[in-house]
Amino acid sequence: PRALRIRAVSGETWPEFNATDFSRTRLLKAGEMTSVKDLALSIGAEVRKLGAVAVHAYADSFACVFIAVKAAASVPTENRGLEVECVPSFGWSSDGAGGRSRSFRLYVRRPAGGDGSSNSGSKRTRSRRHSSVGVNGGGGQTDSSAESNCGGSGDRDGVK
């Protein structure tokens, strides 16, 4: 069984975070039929390749948000102990019919200074606000090799 532990840490300001060049990373979308395992694998691949990834889900869909968070807890398991952190936020997305829907967004990236990896998807210089989600109660322990600090989505049946 997997357990989630979420922790919020004060860090960079929203203006500093919003200065991030989000166009350097991909957008993954969580849908009700998204595979948690596939989503966790996709998050890991993007973080390894680009340093970060954006994940969106319809905020009014409990199932979509649940899948995104459960996939976050699975990132270390599905990606050989890969550590990630994320910044959750709410926004708006097009609903495809000319309207808009509330969107739950996660910006998932390598931890700040945790393992010495580069953060190619971010221009930050100091620790930032993030939520951590760990596997088997290990979240929030920066010395754990199986830590995930929020997460994900797949690209099937998702937000447009």
C-alpha cells in the first residue's frame, strides 16, 4: 500500500515563480481514464529530459485530481527513486466549446538542490513553496531516495 504525506514549505514568491519559462516544458493532462502508472512514468521521463513538466486536470473532477495526486506518489516507485517537487495552483482552461473550466495545475520539477541535478525547466535561485507527496510515508524527508513532492497526469482523456 502507498501512503501520501503532504507538506507545504515557504519559498519563492508567486511573481518569482511566474517568471519561470513554462514554454520550455511539456503539458500533461490528467483524465478520468488516465493510467496512474503511465502518468507517473510520463512525469518521470519529462523531468529527467527537461527538468520539469506541467500537469493539468479539471478541478471539478475529483477523479482527475485523485489520479494526478496518486501518480505523484508513484513517481519514485515507477522511476527508480526519482525525487520531484511541485507547485500546485488553480487556473482556467478552455473547455473546447468556447467556455472555460476551472483547472488544477501542478508544475513538477527536480528538487531545489536536493540531488545536485540541474533544473532546466526553472529559473529559480532559492528554495520555493511546494507541496511534497511521498510514498509509504516517506514524503517530506529530504534524505529519502523515494520522495515525490506532488504530481501528475497522463495525456489520455484529459483537459484540453
